[in-house]
Amino acid sequence: MKRLIIAAVLVLALAPPAWADFAAGKAAYDRGDYAAAHKEWQSPAETGNVDAQYHLGLLYQTGRGVPKDDVQALHWYRKAADKGHADAANNLGVMYHGGYGVVQDFAEAGRWYRRAADRGNATAQYNLGLLYLGGRGVARSSFDAAEWFRKAAASEMPDAMVNLGNLYLEGVGVAQDYVRAYMWYNLAAARGMELGRENRDLIAQNMTSSEIAEAQRLSREWASGAL
């Protein structure tokens, strides 16, 4: 029932940029003119704008407007990540995690995920949880995996919710608790995660009606911020 996915930040979601050229690049990106976006972002990226550096990395990683080039993506992500850009740090971790444009290095992936996770990046928190769960690049710790999945779930990440459900179902890193497992699956299902719905319905077959009612109550409390 486990679904473990390396998640990369590949969505353009930004605070208003300080550079006019960057704004022009974003407008070009939004209308699907990725070559123009690349042209507009090149100059501010070279002169130190971290958002432009991150988005050049995104273009090279996805092959939009430029030939796909993981080495160039790595280059621009590193420049932005070195200046504290959390999305860039997460994506740099993904590059090391998957060996894209660089020799695969789980420990280095973990270091970049941690930098982003400590800045509240939910995707990095989730990815760090995966490393702890598998013991890749870090000492295996189901407890730490659960804690990082919990942080990511607090940011409404359904994949993290499903993995928390799995841990509660199996009693790995947490005390086995079908009610909590159902709760997390139910929350993921409410956010459109089909696997959450499937797992919730499967586990319900082994629960009493009162346990299901309690799990549904906890789901409502968590969603309202009361839990």
C-alpha cells in the first residue's frame, strides 16, 4: 500500500520580483513562450537575482525553451540555493537523489533537502522523510520519517498524508493505530488523492463503526485546525 514518490518543485509560484526583466520573463512563461522567458531571465540571473536563477534551472530541468540540460539546471539551482532559495535547494536535492546531471549522492541530497525543509518547504520535508524511511544518505529512522511526513502533511501535502497513514497502519515509527491511519488516508482522499481513498476503504473493512466514527471526527478536527 506504500506509495513513495520523489517530489520536485516544478510550479511557478512567486512573490512579486524586484527586477523588471524578471517580470517580463514571468509574463512570457505564463503565456507559454519559454524561449522568451529564458532570454528575459538570463541577464538578471547572471547578475545575482535568485528567482531568475531558480527559474533558469527550472527551464533547463524541464527542457522548456531550451534543450533539456541537467548540468545547467544543477548550476542554476546551486546558485539560487546557496543564497537561501528553498525551492532551489529542494530541486538540487532531487538532482542528487536521482543522479541527474551529477553522480547520485543520497547524503548530499539529504543535506539540500534539510536546508529547504528547515525553511518550511513541504516538498523537501516529504523528500527528507523518504530518505529517513529508506535509510538512504541518513541513518534509517522511521520515527524521523514520520516527523518529516507530519510536517509536510501540515502544509496539505496528500502524499505525506498517505505515507503517515501507512506508518500508522503498520506501526512503523509510531504506535500502530488504525484510527489514525484512517484519519490520514481520509484527509488525503479529501484532497483528491485516489490512493488515500483506496487505502481508507480497505482499512475500514477491519474497523468497527465506532472506530470509523472516531477517525472521521479526528479528520474534521485536523482540517479545522483543532487537532
